[in-house]
Amino acid sequence: MTVLDMRDVRKVYRSGDADIVALDHATLQVDHGEIVALLGPSGSGKTTLLSIAGGLLAATEGKVMVGGHDISEYDGKQLTEFRRNNVGFVFQSVNLVPFLTAEENLLVVDELGGGKGGKGAKARARQLLEELGLGHRTRNLPSQLSGGERQRVAIGRALFNNPRLVLFDEPTSALDTKLGAQVMELIRNEMKARDTAAIIVTHDRRMTEYADRTVEIVDGRLGAEAPAH
Amino acid sequence: MRLPRLPFRELRRQPSRFVVATVVLAFLATLLLFLGGLLDGLYLGSTGAIRAQRSDAIVFSSSARDSFLRSRITPELRAEIEAAEGVGEVGGLGFVLLGAQVPGETELADVAVAGYEVPPAGVPTPGPDGQGVADSRLEDQGVQVGDTILVGPAETPITITGFVDDTAYLQQGTVWVNLATWRAVQNANRPDSAVADGVVQALVVTRDAATTLSGPLPELIDTTTDGATKTLTVEDAVLALPGVKQQGDTFDQIIYSTLVVVLAVVALFFSLLTIERMGLYGVLKAIGASTRRLFAGVLLQAVIVATIAFVVGSLLALAAAAALPAKVPLQLTPGRFLFTYAGLLVAAVLGSAISLRRVTRVDPASAIGGAG
Ligand SMILES: Nc1ncnc2c1ncn2[C@@H]1O[C@H](COP(=O)(O)OP(=O)(O)OP(=O)(O)O)[C@@H](O)[C@H]1O
Ligand SMILES: [Mg+2]
């Protein structure tokens, strides 16, 4: 089953007089539970593709289907709800709420979904953090966590709502090589354990070994698809 | 929508961010209560004797320009008014402002000797000559029940038989006496504006409940007297007292200007806070927070900050009121607290609403854009 189906997606940024074509006829399918690495140099359009797949940006042309819904037809309100319920994001820079503990940062997702932060939600947040190796850190503020720990909290937040698709934008770029590898390992395990599809953006070829398949992007064009391993 | 937890948590965990705004608003709340309290004190202290009238209208002579001191109603005019359509109970009223010697006190007390027939609220029916009931503000000036005060340069004696609350007249403690005593005091101390027997300054008129009126009572009376009288409702008579309307207008202007300052403080503070939070709002929008929810958080915080500022400001105002000498006519009424809180809330809501545009314009894609 296809979780993400992007067809002939084009994205043109208007900046001043010049038009920048960030994505050109990008077609990409991601299957249920599949991990795809999106590899490309800086400025090649990786973030743009991820933003369109996650409903953060509207495509200029083309069709974007997520879980069978055509999100290219959605308005702002529908996109907000779509993002809340169907996708998880892990950003390049750590973007936790600074005044909330690790556990509360996960519960934000529950609150945005209208949840009461009840026992069930709390238990789920704790269990997720436990899985991510942060069982002893649930009550710490982001400022009291290391970079790797913060990124793991962000992963927990992305997974909290059981999304079908999780989008990672250079999740390890702020970490050193060893920590980066650990986090990638963790991401792979978590995705596989949940049968959740993921796109992991990177410009580091070594990170592609954690993916099922690698898609290269150069100048907004998706290149040959090479299976990993 | 459920109350969001995020804005509460931010207030609790990062209170230092909100301290400055809260302190500034608390001082403004104190200022508002203080100004309002002074206005109320001036108003209540000026108008008590008239507000206490339980009648429907007060009749002045037409030449008086609504002033008791200039007004004279003769027995003949009174008879005409009593015969007018819809007029029920009628009573004479007269005031004279004088200093009074109080036994055991060196300073003169400010009194308003008021002659009356129909008892105002809280005042008993008129007593015998030379006796009177005093407004309780004279208690603060050393007057006690049983004291005989000597009124004016003629030192006319009046024996105080009791006290009554909230009947002051033009910041002076009223002494309620029968009409004959009032005339005696007036004629002994103000011989230049003496009043003849049967003459009063004004009449209080109660509408006769049994008749249906063909028009407003004041008009009916003034038509009957062929323009010899000018009749006001009690509320209008209160506003016609010297200074009352002017004071009210002036203070109201200062109070509303202060509320505009409150609005500006809230607007500035929450705009700055919103600018600081743009990054966070981007992330929250990216993970599915609506503009509505984020803005509700801003509003909620503004309301909480305004509420805390109001509580602190109220305590400050109460402490200041307790420390002030009794002469300052500051009166903090429950109504004034309510008005001030409502004013702060409205200013907080309007002030924070300025941030709505900014919150709306936060692009969820900004969360993911580059190193953010
Ligand atoms: N908001 C924007 N306005 C105008 N041009 C943009 C905007 N966002 C991205 N671009 C341009 O679109 C192209 C693709 O950008 P994108 O951020 O998707 O690249 P990327 O592959 O994620 O790069 P990096 O590895 O540096 O993060 C770049 O040329 C970039 O300058
Ligand atoms: Mg990028």
C-alpha cells in the first residue's frame, strides 16, 4: 500500500523578479512501513519536497496523495488538521517547547488534538520516552538535555499520534558522527517496530545505509533510485 | 474548546517574562482605583443629602438656576404646586453651609444645616426645635450624640440626637433639623439672605401613585406654576449640584486616558512577546496548532496578567487608602473595583488583539526552513 504518492510535483519560489524552480516534475511513492533516504546537495530541494509531502507547503503544480487523501486540494485549515493527525515532523534544528518537560513536549500533540492529557496520554508519552532511552529524563526541560536527547524527544513527539508517515529533515546534522549513527539506528528501529513509513533527508551518504531505499535529488529533480545495502 | 495548558505552563514556568508587564499594569490598576476612588468620594460626599431624597422630583424657583442657595419657594407657590396634577406628598427643603464649634474640639467642623419635612432615607421624622440628626462624617470631626454644637458666627445651638450615613452635602456633614430651626439658623447667620416664615428653598415632590399622568411630572409642575418653577428629577438635581458634573467629566477623562495607556502597555508587551515566539509558533503550527488556538493562548495570558495586576493593584490601593488621612475624600466602592477590573480586561483583550495579525501570518513552513 502506498502511503505517499507524489506525481509531477513542481514548486516554484518567487523571489523578487526571478523564479526559482525548487522542485521539477518530482514523482515519488513511499510504501507502508518503508524508509526512504532523500540524498542531495545543499539547495537541491530536499526540504521543499519534505514540506510539500507533509502539507507545510503547497505545490505549484502536481498531485500529492497521503494515505489516499489528495492534500493538494486542501485549504489551510484542512492542512493544519492533516498535519496534526497524519504526519510527524522531526526538524533539523531542535524545536522543542523550551518551558515544557520532555514528557509534556510529547503531550503537546495530545493537547493540540483536543486531548485532556489524561492518564492514557501520559502513559503513552512515558512509554515512548522509555523506548527512546529517555525513561529517566521525562521530567527534564530541554535545556537540561543533551543534543542527542533533545532530538530523541523530538522523535517521540513525531511518533506520538501514530502517524502513517514521519518526515525527518537532517535529523542528525546537529549531532556528532557517533551520536548521529545511534539516532539513525533508533529511528530505523522505531519505524520498523511501528510499520511506519519515513522519509529521511540527508546530504551524508553514510546515513543512507539505514534506509530501505535511497532517492537522489539534484537541482529539484529526483534521480535514479538505488536500493540500499 | 478546552482551556489550553500551554499558556498556563508558560506563565508558571517562566514568570520572569511577565513580571515587568504585571508590575506596570498593577501600578496602573492602583492609579485607576485611586482616581476612581477620589471621584467616588467627591461625588458621594457632595451628593449624599440629595441622593437620600426618596421623592420623585425637586422643585426650584425658576430664577435659581438649579441652586438651592438661590432658590426660594413661597407658601403661595407651594399651594399651586400641591394642587398640580399628579403631585402627592410635598415637603420643604433648605440648606445653609456653616462652620460649627464642637465641644472639646479646637477646629471648626464643616456642617450643612438642612431643614426638611419629608424624611430622606435613614433620617427620622423632624424632631423638636434646636435638635438634629447628624451625618456620620461629623462623627470623624469629634461630634457625639448629646453634644450641642454652636453653628455659625451667631453660635446657634443644635443638639445632636443621632447619626445617619451617606447624607453629606458639598463635602460638609449635614445636620438634619426641622424647617423652623433651619430658618432660625439661616436668619441668624445669613441675615443678608433671610427667609420669611413659610418660605423654603426647594420642594421635594412625590408622585401621586393613584393618578395617571398626562406627561412627565416635572413638566406638569412647571406648566402649572406658569414657569415660576424649574423642576428636576432627583438624578438631575444631583448633577446640578455645583462641581459634580465637572468633577465627574474631568475624572472620567483621566480614567479613560489611563485605560488607553493600559491598552498600549498590553499591546506593546504582547507584540514583543509574540515576535519572540515566532519560531515556536512556527513549530506548533507545523505540528498542527491552529492560529485560533495560538491566539487564544495570547488572549488567555493577557487576561491572567490583567487579573493578577488587578489583584495586586487593589491591595496597593487598599493599603494606600488605609494610610491616607481621613480628610482625603477617597472612597473605594465595590462598584469601582468592578469597573476597574472590567476596564483592565477590555484593555487587555483589545491590546493583545493587536498580536492576532502577527500570529496569523506565522508560516508553518518556517519551522522546517533551513537551520531555522
Ligand atoms: N522560501 C523560499 N523562497 C525562495 N527560494 C527558496 C525558498 N525556500 C527555498 N528556496 C530555494 O529553493 C531551492 C531548494 O531549497 P531547499 O531548502 O528545498 O533545499 P535543501 O535541499 O533543503 O537544501 P539544504 O541541504 O541546504 O537544506 C534553493 O535554491 C533555495 O534557495
Ligand atoms: Mg534543507
